Amino acid sequence: MRHLSFSDAIDDALGQAMAADPRIILLGEDVQGLHAGLFVRFGRRRVRNTPISEAAFLGAAVAAAMAGLRPVAEIMLVDFIGVAADALLNHAAKVEAFSGGRWRVPLVVRTACGGGYGDGGQHEQSLWGWLGHIPGLSVVVPSTPADAGGLMLASLALDAPVIFMEHKLLSSRWLDFLGSGGRDTVSYDIPAEGVRGPAPDVWEPLPIGKATVRRGGSDLTIVTLGVGVHRALEAAAILERSGISAGVVDLRSVSPLDQETLRREVGRTGRMLVVDEDYERFALSGELAAAALEGDLNFKYGRVCTRSTIPYAPELEQETLPNVERIVRAGKKMVGET
Amino acid sequence: MHLFAPEKLAASSGIVGASGPAAVGLALAGQVLRPGTVSVAFFGEGAANAGMLMESMNLASVWKLPVVFVCKDNGWAITTPADSATGGNLLARARAFGMKALEVDGTAVEAVWPAAEIALGHARAGLGPVFILARCVHIEGHLLGDALLDMVRRPAYSLRKRTWPMVRGLFKRGGAPWGERLASARQMLEAVFRVHIDKAAGSDPLARTRRALAAEDATRLSGLESEIRGKIRDIVTRAMSSPGSPG
């Protein structure tokens, strides 16, 4: 057992897979610098810098996957997926269905998401709800280094497109590149267990579509993912002091969703509080309510999400993103309601 | 990143290439509502490879829109050297869209001014869009805290964070043959050196212009500078006292 950072865990698992399978290549903007360890280890034919042409290189990655490679295409920030949305929406997601299963798209789209470090509305989005909405795509959002490495391995093994989303607050590499720029005067509210943690010496795939219970609770079930898991755990500790026992479910996958774990945990407490950093409306948070209702559950519902375009001013940014205070308030309100 | 001035019809975006469609749209509105006006798009040469920008150049050409596309070529697409990201020649590329294209030393105000006059005149006269390729120098990297610059400025910090993973990659079992690994390591070092040289060679155009003005007319220079300082003071005061601002 070793201790790795979130970013290193992902690259370590990717490196393990690349060593075993020569068809896996990594392409994207500045990846040779951002993943210098992989670039030096595997060379420029397997780790390729692209021009700033997301539509072209993501579209190319889809077809390269169809033709026998197993590409990992990196879209620097998920916000930029807008530029290349067609490649995912109309091609990656549909080729298998259109060809009656004869053509597969074993593509991993690796992308950084999330906010809380002052990068503004076009650089801090989550968008996993938007992506999970499209049939034919899988979307995973790890919250710890161990999960990140395991999910990367599972994503690489799947013969279908997976969007692998790395929250920037958990990634010291992204924060360094985009946020602090190495300035000592800048610091962020970073969840320690998400940034660095235990990791196996040899990676095993972590099944996609399986949530995990991070904390047991009897009064309330907080359903969340990514950095939300850590905010929820912090909020649960505070709620405990007020006599409220809150459990925390880490979804790990947006699509496919682990309906079974969701229904079991919410069924137990009768209260679902969703903490979802993505936009509130027409989102994952609503989907979770639908999933529980379809499971014939009777439950109280609340959600803490991002309700508007993310502001640039730091105080406004902190209020807009799901913070511990908002979660605690929502939890107390839900329990008080009965 | 998101500076907006509706009164001046000025906007910016964090999405690389977005100035293309924006300038074309502003020009379209101008062509209909304010004939004789012109719109200007600023972008780096890395952005020249973005689909939306190339589409904008084509659209401006076929609709003969009054747009000046200003490409600031500093030789870097973020941390990727331009020669490994940009195919062909950008002037030729612009001309291939059917538009007039000029090349200028972007670090010299006295060169940019006449080139801009030509470009703006051409666009205003309804003759179609113009492309200006302005050679520049990348003084502070793509963004504050640029990784490549950092390796030169903070070698000890970079040793742990950046150099060490490369050393590990060099020796880790399972990967490319030695020759390829060394080629990658060399490429990284070359990029760091190139950035360092760019930074050393590139003098700040503002500083140069200031020196030239000081030699020519020191009184006028100090008048201009105090006027600028006054304007900045006013803007800051207004911003700090506006609602929603801290302190």
C-alpha cells in the first residue's frame, strides 16, 4: 500500500495499463508537459500534444477507437467540451447502436471539472448531468485517489466511451497549472482525503456503476459525488453534534447510476439530500429523485447544487458552490421538517 | 477573462477561438446598423487552429464583413511550440480564405500603427476582412504561473514537482525503448530553454515605447502618464465603491 496524490494515482493506473496494452494512447493539449512522466516513459507516439482543435482531435479519437486504438483524449477543462460536443453526442454515443454492435468505441475522454479556485463561469463547470443525459456515454466522477486509479483502469477496459472526470480541487497538478500558479499567497479549501490517500501497489479495476457508502447514518442520506463527498462528510460530522445522524453515499458513477445502493440507503432513512456541484435544474439531482420514486420509495427530498452561472468574485463563488454551511442548513431543515 | 463593455461593444471570453465568431457577429450588426464601422478580433496563433476561428474567417470572407483578424503570434499554443501545432503558414492560410493579409512586428508600436491603418481602411471601405499576423514575444507565458517559466524561475520547487516525475518516467519498467524516452526528455528540456530565451530576448514593448517617447518629448510623456494614472485611480475608486465589491 502506498500513498499517492489524486493526479498521480490516475497517471499511475494509466501508466500500468499503457505498459500492458500498446493500443492505449494519450492525446490532448499540452499533455506532454502535464503528464511528463508518461511522456518520457512512453514517448511521443503514445503521448501526443494536439493543436487547440478539440473538435478535430476528439472526433479523431472516436474514429481511432473504432479502428483499433484505445485512445485517452484529454479535454483540458470540461467546459471546452462544448467546442467538440458533436464528437460525443452524435458519434461516440451512437456508433455502436447504429452499427448493431458491430462497431465499438473504446474511448476514454479524460477531463478536469469543478470549481472553488477562482477561475470563473467558463472554467469551473461540472456538466456531468449534461453528459450523463446522453445514451451511449458512461460518466465517472471519483472522489479519492484509490477510486480514481481503479475507475481509470475500468474505463480503459470498457469497450464503450467513458467520460472520466477529475475534480480540480482534488488535483494538485491542475490547481498548480490553473490556479495558484505556484503563488504562496494563494490557498484553496481543499479536502485532504481527496487530494492524497492510500493506493494499491498494483491497480485493479473498480467497477463502473457501483456507488459506495462512505458514512453510515440513520436520519438522513446525503447522496453526492466528487468534492461533494468531502463537503458532505464534513457537514455530517457537524450535524452529528446536533444529534442528526447523516449517512453519505458516494455515487462514483453518474451513468450508469447505482440505483440499488441509492434505493437501499434512502429507503433506510426516508430522507434524501443531494449534494451535486453541477447545475441544479434538469440535472443529476432531479434524476436521483426520479430513481428513488421509481423504486417506490416514500421519502423527503432536498438538494444543494449550483443554482446559477458561477461567479468570479471569490465570496460569491463560495456561496454559489455547494459548501459545508449550505449542506448543514439543508440537513437540519430536512430533519426539522418531520 | 470576461471583460465586457457594452457601451464600447467590447467583449472577451475564456474560450480559445471565441473572438472569431464574436467579431464576425459584431461586424454583421455593424454592416446592417452602423455602416462604415469595423470590428476587430484578437487571438493567439494557437487559436488559429480552432475550428470556430477558421469558420469565422471563411464566413467574414464570403459575406465581405468589415472584420480585422489580429493574430498575435508568440510561437506558443499554451505550452506547446507553434511549429508542432500549426500546419503551413498563417498568412497563406488567411489568403486561402480570400482575405487580405499583412505581417507586422507586433512588438513595435510604430510598425503596428500603419499596418492597422491599412487594415481598418480596407475593411471600412467594404472591401472585406483583413488578417494581420503580428509577431510577438511571450513574456509571462500563457497564464500567470506558466509551468515552463516556473521551471526556470523556481528550479528547486520544479525539481520535486516536475523534474522528478520525468526522471521516474525515464526508468520505469514497461514503456518505450531508451532512444524514444531520451528524445522525450530532451524535448521537454528544449521547451524550457526556449521559453527562457524568449523571456530574456523579449523586451517589454511598453517599456521600449516609453523610452522612445522619453527621448523624443519628456514633458509630453509625463503629461500622458499622469493622465493615465488619474484615469486608473478613478476606475479603481468607482469599482471599489460599487455594490458587491469587498471592503
